[in-house]
Amino acid sequence: MLAALWFLAPVALAAEPAQSVVLVGNYQALGVDAKRVTELEQALRAALGSQPVKLVSLEETEKIRRGLALCGEDAACVGSVGERAGARWVLGYGAGKVGGSVLVNLLWVDVVRGKTVSTASRKVAAAALPTVAGALVEEVLKDVVLVEPVQPEPPPPPLPAPPTPPPAVLVPAEPAAEPASRPRCSSGRRSPSGCWRAPTTRSSRRLRPTGGRR
């Protein structure tokens, strides 16, 4: 019977750690066509899709894109922009034309500390920008812990000790009341409830049988 009801027993489920929120944004683009920059960002977001992270939406990213451009590679500034977007990390990227190629730089910024954790860079042809996104993301995340362990809740504080009762006070017992003395009988018999007095008559003669001896 008990074995058949095993499935009714409550099962403790392990708490799943919350996903880290990542903001992906361009902080610099020099001499590179805007279309190529957009393709690079889409490829970077797709590469992060296989990681245990949640990306800030494109709509929200557009609202703070100008702030990233003003920050450049200043990690503290980039971190403050990421904080406004509700992100834990910022993947900032810059693209600049160098001769006939494009140099791509990635910055992985810790929003809490306002510091750059890791970097990665590649020099490729403009048309090949999306193809290097996966390798760049893998390199920049090589030593980054994305999923932070869940800290167990501290145990509740111990209950206060019960108050110490006051010492017992011994009260002397009252002496037992003495039973009331029965009245002393002047005449008659004593009965359990008091005295019994014989009726008052002049005399009471004892009848003797006739014909007998006087």
C-alpha cells in the first residue's frame, strides 16, 4: 500500500539559478557600412543564444545605443549603461576599417564591478564579419562564469531561551482545625451527636412479675 503511494510524497526540486541578462551593443563603428555592422550584431546575438543567458531585447537596446557610443571602451561607463538596461553583463563590440579589412573588438564587461573581464579581436574582410561572431564569442567567454551558483538561504535565527522561572516559595501548611468538643452531659446517656437526657418523671417503678418473690 505504502509502496504504491510513493508518487504522492513531496519531491524537493533543486532551485534553478536565474539566467544572466546580457546587453549586446556597438560602442564604435569607423569606416564600416551600417549594414555590415547590423549583420555582425545579429550574428553575435545568435552566438549567445546557445549560452545560458537572456539577451536585452532589440527594442530596449535601441534606447541606450547612443549611450554605448558615447562610452567607447570605458568599462565603467559601459557598465552604467548596462545597469540602466537591467543587464548583468555587456558584450560591447567595435568595428573599424583597417586597409582592406575590418578589425572587430569585443569587450565583456561586468556591470556590477564596472570592469572589463575579457576581450577578443579578429581582423577579417567586411563581407565575412558574421562568420567570425561564433569564434569571437567563444573566445571572450572562455574564462567567464555565466551562471552564478545559487546561495542557500541562511538558517533562521535560534529561538530565544525560555525565561527562567522564579524559585519556588514553600508556604507552611496551616494547622488542621481541632474538632469541636462535644458538650459534657450532666445526666443521661452520651450519644454520638450529643447528650440525651432521660424524660423527667417522678419515679418509674420496675414491674415485677406477680406471684413471684419480692
